[in-house]
Amino acid sequence: MTTLRPFTCNDMYKFNNVNLDPLTETYGLSFYMQYLAHWPEYFQVAESPSGEIMGYIMGKAEGHGENWHGHVTALTVSPEYRRLGVAATLMNFLEDVSEKKRAYFVDLFVRVSNKVAINMYTNLGYIVYRTVLEYYSGDPDEDAYDMRKACSRDVKQKSVIPLKNPVRPEDVE
Amino acid sequence: MASKVHVQDNSVVERRLRPIYEWLDSGNNKKALQECDKVLKKTPNLLCAKALKALSILRMGREAECVSILDSLIEDSPGDDATLQAMTLCYRELQQQEQICTLYENAIKLDPANEEFHTQLFMSYVRIGDFKLQQQSALNLYKLKPKNPYYCWAVMSVVQQATRGSGEFDSTKRGVLLSLAERMIDKLIAESKLDAEQEVQLYLMILELQDKLEEALQVLNGPLGDKLVCSSVNLYKLPYLTKLRKWSDVNLICKGILIESMDRWDIWKEYIASVFELMKADVVDEERREENHANGECELEYVDDTPEKAHEFICRLVENGDDNGYLLRGPYLARFELCSNLIRQGIDSGDLLGDVMELFIEYFRKFGHRSCCVSDLRIYLALLDGERRIELANRLIKDVGISSTSVPQTEQQMQRHLCSLQLSRLCSNHRNLSSDHLAALVTAFSLHYQHGYQTYGLNLLYTDQGPSDPYAILAAHILYDLSESTQSSKPIITALVLLENLLMKSPCSFNAKLLSLRLFHTIGAGIGAHQVYETLDLKHLQMDSLGYSHCARLPTTGLLTLTATLLDSTLKFFSSNYKDSSDHLTFCYKYGSFIKLNDFMDFREKLNNSFHYTMVAVDRIILNIVQCTSIDSLYNANILPKDNNIEWEKLRDNHDLSVYISWDPERIESTPEDAREIKDLFIQNVHFLKLRTHILWALSASVNIIKSHDSARNSCVDTLRGVQKDWADIYHKISTTKSVPIKQNLVTSPLPSRLHSHLDCRYFEILGQLFNLFVNISVEDTANCGAIVTDVQSNFKRLTGVVVDLVGQQRRSGDCYWKRRSVLETVVNAVEIISLSATICLLCNDLAKPPQNKRSKKKMDASTKCVLNDLASVIKNELNTIDSCLENWTLPDEFDLSDRLALLNLSANGQNSVIENIVNSHTTAVKELRTLLKAKLKMLSG
């Protein structure tokens, strides 16, 4: 039960029920504003019938040639609205936009410890493309999985052949 | 010499400057400055090095020096990118955006064909919001380089003139400007140049603003519509079709979308609204009706123009089953929407949907194990009257089947139990229960919480919320009800212990933290509140949306050091953001996202006019003055908040109240932000802020009088008199308006405005009189001075009398926490008034003192001296009275809750830490206030 609509600045005043959750980062304003201005079509919010924010997705399109792809920067769903398919709806939307932009694939980074999320992405058709060592800083640093799903433009599914060796964060992008 | 630098090899210059940039980037401004000086020694006329020196100096806090370097740089007419950029940074950080415009205007004169300079100039106009100059510079740019984006910048600048510039309040101008913008785009279309998605969006926006919706639809249906690659054309059309009341089209488009994705709630609402419009208007032409009969099989070939057809449509989608493997709530909730529309139209919903009650029961049976079930159903509880709500509550609880002697057998059953309890509270089932009954509920919920934790909550991640946590939150809410109905603090402290227990097990439960924060403040325990606030780890915009919950109260708790830290960190967010916010507007132009520009501008206004921001700014300055140990620091301090640029009419309440979880029946009627009490509270807060800001204005005017010389003094005195008059006017207006403190019956309501205690404490009567004294001394009219001091003295006596009484009552009362918050607030206010009075008294002294440099033999007028001595001893006297009253104000560190806690099966450990925390708050506050009083005493005697 979702109203999907573009994220607006005012939503930053309303997303506390989502962002107070410890796994969701609250960024500085400029970060959100950059995304809103640069990739407005990729920044969507899922609203409940009672008008609360259930979750949102932030993304972008980048890369050259066959590396032209959609990227999920942040995806989050408030604890109250989990296990209702909200994340899947938001991911579908982002994949749809990436298709329209003729991207070759969609990718995202996830903590290797975040089993719930990895499971969900796998169910949505994502594979672990490679491991990025010590991508998340902290104590200790944590590795990330770079997960990918091919778009229809990548007919031969070249973008989703997993790499054998892990990479360092500086080798990404 | 300057021209010599220009021909110098760029790579050499670059190599020399690089270390400076590196030091600046790493925040080492001192090193950067040293490096600048080194480079300038070798190449004294390297403008970029000078500009970077200005930046380094500015970042070291030496504003005036920076400005003088910048001024001299301007005379050199810098024309290279690096220098201009460094200067731009300086002006940005100095908040002198206009200077950036001048800078690039001059640079373009030197190098008229430089595309980068033109772009920078355009962006600098965007930052200051000069739409007309934006338009001109964009057109100049387009002439230079005929690129579409530049042209569209000009078009958007015209749109902005229409909506936010000269056309904002002048509909003729608005019309002219918008039609100009439209023609500009038409020209682009005629030349077949309109291409990008953003450009089409801009065109549609212009048509929308002129209400040319038919035209907009034509655009969407034509070749330009195909250029909207990333948006769905159907979704674009819907609002236009709705506005044009083309209900058949709305209906069909919605059906199409819903068949694809039946969980789109916005579309369900549009769909059902269209059904009723169609029914009302009966406009479906006969032809379509015929088709309906002929082609009954294909969904999208006929419109649904009766509730019956809508119901069939919903049922068909329900039968088609799930999507994504989840049971979707869409069609089930659509039935409620249909029902609510039927009732609104005065049509009996029973024939079609049966008893409304059964809809609720059915929904609960399907989704009761999901926590969102409560907020889903909440919006439709208005369909039931009071009695039927109670009936519903009882049926739901019965349906779950948990009696007073049983516990949930599965996690799902527990979730359903929670859901039924929360809905039951929403249905007013907890109202009008006896205290004993409420206490029994608390016990039951606390036990359920512990059982749920033991059974389903043990192996959770640190970041998870416990599945049974909502029981404890519910229990805490009922404990708050109990404290209100019995006017006792025991239930509140019990609730704090319960929440502390919860937070040990689920350290990330923000609901528990927000509630604890509120409860600690309810009893005036600032340290406890502050500890909880810290664990919330609020960042960035949350400072504005949630900071109020703490900043509005901490200053009343007497914890001066903590308050200063909190206010500083809050202000840091606001002021740095203010600098950035104009940049955000330039992003929109940079990426051509014109549709976001309006949103960005509204947001900027909302943030900069935040009431909370302004209040914190004022509080910080007042606290500074209250704490200053010598009068000299006052002369150098900036006393005016927000550069004295408060737009009172635009002040906004940005506090997010919806985040506080609540199952109070009041939530059925409206969102908390829209409640009338909250609007009233905001008005009270603004009044309070206005009164408080007048103190600063008066102080600032007084300081200016002291600083002024003979000739200018009169006008300074007039300024102070003007402030006093305004102050008196608004004080009388506000004090005669009956403003009732916001009711405290709901735990999620904010605490009362500080206005009430401000008025009770006679700020205006005392401080206003002291400023009168100041004026009299400054014009050497000492006739009334004695009378003023007598008047101040009697007002002081009254104030300290109240303080002494309140504290005494508090000490003797059996419940030492219940009224502690308001007593403490009074005490803090009294200390503040006395501290400010001491400051004004010293200002009077400085004013009356003959200027030192003139070595005039004239001594201070004897009668003035006498008056001021009297005043000082009056203040000292009150200082001592309050100090000795505080000396004896202690809290017992024993507070027995064991009977209550035993009922909840909670250990006494939690109790000790909560009580310790409260006592600690109290002792610290009293100590800090007494230290302050002693410092003031010293200052007056010095």
C-alpha cells in the first residue's frame, strides 16, 4: 500500500521515523540536494496511506560505454513498514528508470554482514559481482559486496560475470 | 607588474600555490598563511596568492584584515580564474554574495568572451536571487555560446520573476512574464531545438502556471511527450485530467495503472474519487455506456461510474491475488476508501459493503500481524462513532484471544495482540478507566513485554528493535496518563525506569528515547534528558526537526554549561547551512532540474525562518550576557541575533511531532502538527521570542549610547526609547491576551511555552524600568531615578518572595518531583532577571562615569551616584536572598518506588540510576546557579 512519488525537500523534515533507525545514515543537506538536483527521477519516496514516509530510495546513473549503469546510493524502510514489499517496489522503480535510460546494469554496495539485505537483493535477482575490501570505515573496517543485476540492454549479461578476486575501494569507479 | 604575472608560466605558479591549497583543504589555516607569505615574498604581485592569503586569514577569524586585502585586490581587477574563485570563497564565507556579482561583472569587462566567467556571473545572481539579472546574463551567455541550457536558464529566470519576483503579487505582470516564457520556448520548438527531458518539463511547468492544461495534455500526447523518458506520461497527465474534470479519462488511466500494480495508494484514491464524480455528473456519454455492455470483458474499455462497479473492480483485483509474494493491502484498503466516500455522499454503505465494522475485523484478521495495521486503520476509525469504536476495540481483543491469564503462543499472535491493544487505545478504550484499572493494565503490559522479550527477543542484533518493545511503550504511555490523573510523579519515574530497562535490551529504540526525553523534561531533569538526547545522535536537519524537543527546555533547567554546549552545536548547524543553502539553488540550474527549483527555494525559506533557529540564537546571546563576568566583554560582543534580520511574519514551526508514536484518539482527527493546541503553542512561543528579543535590542541600544559621542548620543537615546515603546506595546498586547498553557493530557504534546513563566516573573516590569533609569541618566534627568529604584525594588521583592515560597512548598511537599519543573523554571528566570539587572546597573555606572580621556574635573553627579549605589545594594540583597534559598533546596535521594516496581517485575537497579540522575541534575543546577549568583555579586562589588 504505497504512494510512490518524487522525494521533496520537505520530506527531510518528515523522514525521522525512517532515519532515526541506526542503520540509516542522515547526511548533510548538500548531499541530498545534489541528488535531488542531479537525478530527481532516481530519488523516490514511498508514503503510507496515513501520510507517513515508509521508506525511500536514492540513486544515480553514471559510467561510460558499457559501464553506463544505475546505482542505488541508499535504500531504507522504516521498521514499522518492513516485510511488506516496500523495498522491492522502490527497487523496481529504480530498475525501471535505469531501463528507460538504457543502462546496462544496476549496482549497489552492501555490508557483507547485512544478511537480511543481501538476501533481499538476491531474491530480486542481484548477484555478488565482487567484494570490495574495507569499503565501510569503522572499527574495524568492513568489506562490501558490490551486487549487480543486468538490464535488458546487456543482452549477453556481460556485466554480471562475477570477479574472482576482491578489489580495493580505490579501484572502484 | 600585474601584467608580468599574467605572462608567467602557469605551471610554475601552480606548483607554488599547490601547498597553500593543501593546507587550506586540511584545515590548517595558519600553515596556509605562512605559505602565502612565502610565495608573496618571491612574487609580491601574484594576485592569487593574495586572495588565498585573504581566505586563510578569514578562516583564522580575522575578518577585518581579510576584507582589507579583498578591497585592495579589487583595485587590481583580477581576471584569472583561480584568483576569482578564491575571492568568491571569501565573499561566500563573509556572507557578501553581492560582491561576487561585482567581481565577475568586472572580470567579464576584461575578458568578454569567457564562458566560465559568464556562467559564474549567472550563478552569482542565482545566489542573491536577482531574477532579472539572471535573465540578462543567461541571454548574454546564449549569445556567446548558443547552447540550449543557457537559453532555458533565461526562460526559467523569467518564470521566477513571474512567480517570486515582480509578478508574485501582480497578476497582470505575472501573466505577461509567463506568456513571454511560453513564447521563448515556442521559439525553440519552432526551430526544432527543444530536446532534453528537462526542457519539456520546463515547458509543461510554464503551461501549468498559466492553467493551460489542455495545451499541456496536447504536449504530452504529441512528439514532445516522447521526450519524457524517465517519467510516466500517464502519471503526468493525471493531475491535469483531474483539474479539467475529465473523469472518464482519469478513471481509465487509474484502472490501467492499478491492474499493473494494485498497491498504488495514490491511484486508488484518484480512481475512487473519479467513480463518484462520474456517478454525480452522470456524464458518461451513451456511446460509452453502449460499449460497456458490448465489451464487458475488457477492463480498460469501460469506465466504472457506480460504486457497484468500483466494488467489482476491487474484488477482481483481490481475486487476482498477490504480487511480489506479499499479500498486498491495496485493494483491501480501497474498500475503506469506497466506504468512506459512500458515507460522505450520504449513501448507505451497508448494501454494498456490509457492516463497516466487519471491514475492520476482516482487515485486522488479514494484516493484524503487521505493525502498519494500526496506522492503516487509524485513518478510517472516523467512520465509526464513539460507541462503535469501543465495540470494535472489544471485538479485536476478543479476536486475538489473549486473556488476563494467558500469553501469546507465537510471535505473530503477539504482534496481533499489540495491534489490538494499540487500536483499542486509539478507540478511547483507556479513557475513563479508574486508576486501579490503569495500574493493572500497566502491570499486564510490563509482564507481556518481559515474556515477549524472553521468548522472541533474545537473539536480536544490536540494531534491532525488540518485538515486544511496544508493550513497554504502551505501558509508559498509560503511566503518563496515571500521573496526570493522580497528579503525581511516581508513575513518571516508574515509566522512566521501565524505559531504561527497555533501552538496555534494545539500545536503538528511538521511540523509547524520544519518550524518555519528554518524561525527563516533564520533571525538569535536564541531565537525564541530555543523556537521552545524545544517544539519539541527531545530525544535520534533525537539529531543526527534532532539536526543539530538547533546546526548548534545557535552558529552563539551570544547567548552564550543558545549555551553552547544546545551543552552540545547534547554531553551528544553522549558520553553516545558511552559507550553503544558496549554493543548492545553483545545482538546479547546473543540472537543468527546473522542476525542483521552487521546492528548493521554499525549503531554504523554511529552514532560514525556523522559529527554533531564531530562539536558539536569542537564547545563546542572552546566556552569554547572563554569564559574562565583566561588563567590558559586553562591549565587544555581538548582541543582535541573526544579524538583526528576523522576519517575524515568516517564522515557521519546523518541529516534527509526528515522529512521536502515539495511540491517543486525538490522532484520528488530525496530524499532531495541525492540532489547534499546537498552533496556539506556536503563537505563544513567537510572543515569548519577541519579548525576549526586545531585551537584546534594548541592551544593544544602551551599549551604543555608551559608545556614542556627544553629537550622536541623542539619536542613540531615541533608538532606545523606540525599542522601549515597542516593547511596552507588545508586552501589553501579549499580557492582556489570555494565553492558556498547552494542555498536558497527552504524553506526545510538547511542554508548555516559556511565555507563561516569563510573564509571571515580571521581566518587563523589572528590566523595562531599569532601561528607563538608563535613559534618564543618559539625558541627565535624575529627578525620577529614586522612584524608579524603589519601584524595581518592590518588583524584586515580589519575585524573590515567590521564589522563596515556591521552593519552600516544594521542599515540604510529599512529592518532590511533581512540580519541580515549573519551580525550577521560575528560579532560573529569577536568576536570569537578577543577572541582567546587574548588567544594566553596571551599564548605568559606565554611562554616568565621566569620560576618562577628557580628564574633566566633573565627577559623577552625587545624586546619580547615590541612586546607583542604592540599586546595586537592592540587587545584591536579592542575590543573597535567592542564594540562601537555593542553599537549602535539596532533593531527597531516597524515593521509594519498590512497591510499584515489584508489580512490574522490575528490579530496583533501574530505579537507582534514574533517581540518581534526577538528583544529580538538581544538585548540578543548584550549584551552577549559585556560582553564577556569586559571580554577579562579585561583579557588582568590583
